[in-house]
Amino acid sequence: MTEKTIEKSDANSTEPTGENIFNDQMSDAILMERPNVSWDNVAGLDSAKKTLIEGVVLPLKYPDLFSGRKGRRWQGILLYGPPGTGKSDLIKALATETTNTSFFYVSSRKISSKWSDGEKLLQTLFTTAREHKNSIIFIDEVDALCGDCSEYESLRRIKTEFLIQIGGENKNVQVLGATNTPWMLDASTRKRFEKRICIPLPEASVRSEIFKIHLRNAVHSLAEEDFTELGKRTNGFSGYDISVVVKEALMIPVRKLQTATHFRKVEEVCNKDPLVSDTMNHLLIPCSSEAQGAIKMSWVDVPKDKLFETNVSMGDMLESLVNYKPTVTEDDLRKLEEFTRDFVAPV
């Protein structure tokens, strides 16, 4: 992923802490980025992908279909759902797809920080976005910007400024927001986000695909039926939860390496491929002291280029699952269901 920060600031504004400090705040809170994430990198969520294509991609490609009396694209789109379900990944895939736009990623928590001038940052953001032919502004954790701020005057001002900017003349600017807690948004904010897309927890078949994605670059011995079984065993898991399970499973062979007292040459592996026989015959793998060809040694005695990478097994995956609990609670799901029922039209 390549990133560059917004370089333009409001020349008419006076900042008591100095323009350099303000520019640092801009670069910390707002990025123009062009990720390299395809739709295929996001498992499932076909309905959400379709809605984003029709709401963002198609209006950019065929603007005449969304102008005048023919219709108007959504100015604000809200992605909501449990944490770790792929909202940010969807936006990254969208940014990759819409190469003819300027894409701004906004950290709402950094904008609303007491150390930053949030009102000025938002003014500069929207001013800069309007100067481009087509712009997409993505605000992550938008609830931090537009949630309950009754106790803090500074947050009230930032929220007011955001509502003014998003409700202004933004013909070439589209605003997308993401939140795990949509019930924190008030009526004024909900009004600005005309289209609301629920990003739910993945179903079993999608969970299987997520396991495949996270193990794609790892050496493993899992078969198709193993991935199917993992999908069935992880009801209530988010994509984030699955990523943590996979990371933990990948560490299990590493722990076995640390505790190993004996190693052996991987002769049975090299016999399968004579072309690499000589190379493989010099690699070492942890084993029990009773194994044929076992050599007493520890991992510190194995050169870094002589260690054979051990497969992650289904047993490793199941062991990792035993020690992990999903992060999304029943209370979270209940609140999301209530929000969907009250504020999202049925498809």
C-alpha cells in the first residue's frame, strides 16, 4: 500500500501552534491512499459488494445515468456491523477499484483528539476533496466523530462542522463511513448517510473461505474437508477472530521448535522429488528422541537455512480454536438487529 498525505491546508486560517504543527496533524489524521486489495480478497459479502458497485463504481463510470432527472447517487453511505467483519477491507477494495478518484482515509479518533484542531482539519479535508474531479472520503469509526458528545464542547463543534461539510455542495464528493456501533449515531447523522449497509458476521461457508485466505501463503496440510469443518466449528466468529485463530495455529510449530531436543533430516520429503533431493536432504525437522535418524540438538544448533518449515496441521488449528473465544457478544448482535429493524429498509 502506498500512501501520501494531504499537503494543502487552509491558507486563511490562523493556527496558534503554527502551520507546521497543523500539517503534522493533517498527515496523521487524513491520508490519501491507494490500496492494492481486490474484491476477491474479501470473502463473502456479495450483497454489500453489489451495493457498493451500484452506489459508487457505476456512477463514476456512467455519470449520465445518475444526473439530472435520471437519478442521483448517494452522497453518504454507512457500513455498519460487528467489529472485524470486513468493513475496512471492503472500502480498500473499493478504493482499488475506483482508480479514477482521489481517495481520502480519515481517522475520526485522531480528528476528534484534544491535541488536534478537528474543525479546521475537516474544513481542509472537504475543501481539498472538492478541488478534485471525483473524490471519496472514508471515515472509519464515524461514531467517534458523531456519537454522543454532550459533555464536551470541542466535540460538539467538530460534529457540527462535519454535519455542515457533509451536507454542503459536494457534487463530486462521496462520503463513506464505517461503525461498529451505529446506535450511537443521532438522527442528524443518520440523515446524512442515506444508504446504510449491514456487514454481518460470516456464515459457515464464508468462514471456510476466510480460513483459506489467511492460510494462503502458509505451508499447511489441510484438505478441503478440513476447511469445511473449521467453518462449521466457528459459529459467531468474525473475520478478525479467524485471523487470530490462524496466527495462533501458525505459532504452534514454532513452539514445538523451541522445545525440541532432537532433529532429523527430512529424507522422506526429498525422496518424493529427486530434483531437490540434495537440497532437502540437508534440511532438519524437530522430532522425538525415538525417531529414526534422530540427532540430539536444540534449535540454536540449527542454521537458519537448514530448518525445514513444518506444515500447519488440522490438529494445530483445532488446538488454537480450543483456546479462543469470539469477540462479538450477544448484546452487540441484539443492538445491531434493533438498528437494522428501525433504520434500514428491507432489501
